[in-house]
Amino acid sequence: MKTKNILNILSIAIFSIASNYLSAQEKNYVSEVWSADQGKNYKNPVLYADYSDPDVIRVGDDYYMTASSFNETPGLPILHSKDMVNWKLVNYAIQDILPKEHFSTPKRGDGVWAPSMRFHNGEFYIYWGDPDFGIYMVKTKDPLRKWDEPVLVMQGKGLIDSCPFWDEDGNAYLVHGWAGSRAGVKSILTLNKMNPEGTKVLDKGVHIFDGHDAHPTVEGPKMYKRNGYYYIFAPAGGVATGWQLVLRSKNIYGPYEEKIVLEQGSTKINGPHQGAWVDTSSGEDWFYHFQDVDAGGRIIHLQPVKWEKDWPFIGTDHNKNGIGEPVLTYKKPNVGQSYPIVTPSETDEFDGEKLGLQWQWSANENIVWSSKLPGQKFLRLFSIKVPESENNLWNVPNLLTQKFPAPNFAASTKVKLTPEDAKEGKTAGLLVMGLDHQSIVITNKPDGFYLQLRRAEKADKGGEEKILFETKLKSNEAYLKVNVNEPNGLCQFSYSESGKNFIKTGDLFQAKPGKWIGAKIGLYSISTSKAPRGGYADFDWFRITKN
């Protein structure tokens, strides 16, 4: 047996032991508002949360997923599963987006685009394209711990959606797409030769597919090899209404045959594409893809795969046109045994020494934004000054948010505002963030504390934040809540001074997606530029519950 194969087998065994240790040591979280596990079957989506552009790999009996994170930090989420249906958020591959100073303020929609994850020579690799700076790579021997520092593999403008491929002969390649907004061209796929270490490209690249004639906006390529064929799985047609394309060739440089293997068809699952082909140790094949549901983001579906004449057939052919369509329910993958239900964390009681992994900032984190000391059973967010020139929260970096977890849910928190020496100008509260944003907050004035409902429309265009509702509070504490409901994230904000009887404030707010992401729910603490320094808000807990 070759040394390379022995190393891979030993690495797989180590990762299996590590994942079992993780499961034993950390209590599994089960969402109150969404679980795909239905016993012997599962329902789609398997993740009703915005894990955009997913890639998934199997290492032994363990499955790992990553996804786009754009400007949010920490970035490149790492999710783990034993059965392909129940997923747990276990880590992030990067803490800061490079260049660090550039992403110290929100660059919404920029940053980490469409990553690919691979396991090679005993190490995990993730490649992603930043449309403004180039293609990066980060790697590790243990995905549950700190990853290495990222490496810029290929510098350039408009380079996106990259995927590495190591062939049996030792040659390494990188396939990627192009962002028309930066490169001036899109809908083509390009292949570059890499050094065996996967740390830099060695040539200018060769175009291997042009989608302009039949497959506009072809992007997000994932490369595999099976039965002597090189396969490229690539979405086309655009996020909302596109389809899944598969290319194949006996030569890595082509020419490539093409076939549409998944489309919406007669189903309600729009734009079923962009994801990962994964197999099980029992010999089954599966495909992960996303569906864009507007404010809910790009949610993750799992489809069965069968191979016919060396082409993958994904889903079920409801309308009998030879092209697969998504399933809503299906028998769970055969992974040899059953596993307990687990979902990514949502609620955070703020009892631990660190924030839960579900939280992300809107830019590279500054340590002065928050405090979480040992034994401190609350989260303290400091009142960070917002420049007077800002009309809303779009460019505020210290927004602490997480993904919408389901089509229907309630989010609540208890907050205490301490303005210190400031007689006015300190604000903290509960936020729904997107192209429009709305929040319910406590703020201080010379005569006391007030509860306000605030909204900014077209925040990305500089729309001014306005006060929709205001009432004076008896103290500097309040319970804040928002109920989110179908269709499309209709939000009702409310408050209470006792925590028992909640008073609705304002009309329904239609949540809006952000730039390439769904709406987010979270907390923040800010100060006007004219207010004295200091001040903070203490949040006792943050809870996601049923409506």
C-alpha cells in the first residue's frame, strides 16, 4: 500500500476519534423552530439557514460543510455531521478577512465568496475567491481547532468560486469562475495549473467552458473524477431561477460535454443549484444545493443521486423530461446507524466564557466592542461611536448578528443600558438587519430612558433611520422581542418592562435580505459621535423560540 494512502487512512481514523470526542464533550443543541430529521426520513431544507454556496466533503464516516461568509466574521463556517441530515456548527476557518485593515469596516457583499473544501494528504483545504483581491487558501490537519493563516494563491480582480483538484499523477489544478462586476466578463470557467502544495498557480490559465450561449452566469465549479471522467458540477442561470449543470471530459482541459441534471421543474424549489456531490461509505450518492428564499437567505437542501451512463441524475423526474427535480422528503442516507438530532446553535444564555459560534460581526472584530469575562453570566456590548455622517446602521461594524433559523420564530432578549457619564446618545437593542433594517432599543435622554422603534429603508443607499414609536421607561432595563412569520419574514416587534406582558409596537416590518445574504437577527450597542465616551449595554440572554 502506498505511503500516501496509509497517511490518509490514519488521518481519517484520527478525525473520527476527534469527532466522537466532540460529540461526547459538547451537548447537542436541538432547535425549537426547525429540524430536518423525521425519523427514518428527512425533510428539506436540511438547514433552514443562510449557508450560501455550500460545499461538503466526507472524511471517513464524518461529513464537513463550509459556506460563503462574505464580510461577516469569523468567516468560513465549519459544520459537522455524522448522518448528512443533522448538522452542528463546530468552528470557523478564519477569524479575520484579508486584508485585515480593509475589512475593519463593513464591506457588505464582498469578502469570502463560494468556497470549496477538500481533504488531501491528511489535511483539510478550503479555497475561496475574493472578487477584489484574488483566490485564497486556508488549511489544517484538525478542522475543529485553529486553522493556518490564509495564503493568497492567485492575485487578481474578478477571480471567484475556486475549487482545487489533485489528480492521481500528482498534478494539481484550480478551476474558477469570474465576477463580471470586477473582471468585465463572466459565464466562463478557467483552469490553472497549481504547484503540488496548492499554494500558488503556475500559469495564466486556460478557459475550459463558455456558458454564454446556453448557460449564462455559469459559476461555482466543483471538480471531481469518476470512472476516468473529469466532472465539473456548476450552477448556471442565476441564483433565483437557475439550474444545475454538469460537465464531463476524459481530458481535464476538455472539450467538455454538458448536461442539465437538476431544475425547478414542477416543484416550488427555485434555483436548485450550487453545491456538492458526496458519497457515503455504503455506496450511496447525494447532492447538496441551496435555494434562495429572499429574507431567509440561501437555505440548504439534500437530494439523492443515481448514476446513469456516467451521468449523475439528481432528485426525482416529476414531469418526465429526463431532468431531475428536487425532493421535499426522502429516506435518510444509509450511514450504517442512526444518530441523535442536532442543529446549529441559536439561543445563547451568555453563561459561558465565549460567545456561541452562531454569532458573527459585520467586520473584522475589534476587541473593544464586547466583554465576556469568566463567571460573567451576561454579554456586555460597549457603546461604540457611530460617525455623524452615517444615516443608519449599514456601515456600523459592531453589529452582532446570526442567521434567520426558520420561516417562523421569535427572538427575545433582556437588556440593561448603562450610559455612564452621558446624559443622552447611548442606544442598545434588538435588530433585524438587511437592505432595510428595524430595531427596538433603549436609549437615554436628559430626563430618563426611552424605548424606541427605529427603521431605515434602503439602508444600503443611505436611507435615513427614523423613529417610528417612542415611550418613556420606568428604568434602564427592558425585555425586547420580535416575532418573525411567513411569508418572507414579516416581523412584529414588542417590548415589556416586566418580562410577562409584551406590548406590540409599530406595524409589521417586512424583513429584507442583505447583499448576497439573508436577513440577520441580532444585538447592538452604539453611541452618537457627540456623546461622551463610555457606556455599555448588558444582555442577559438571547433566545430563539417558537412564536
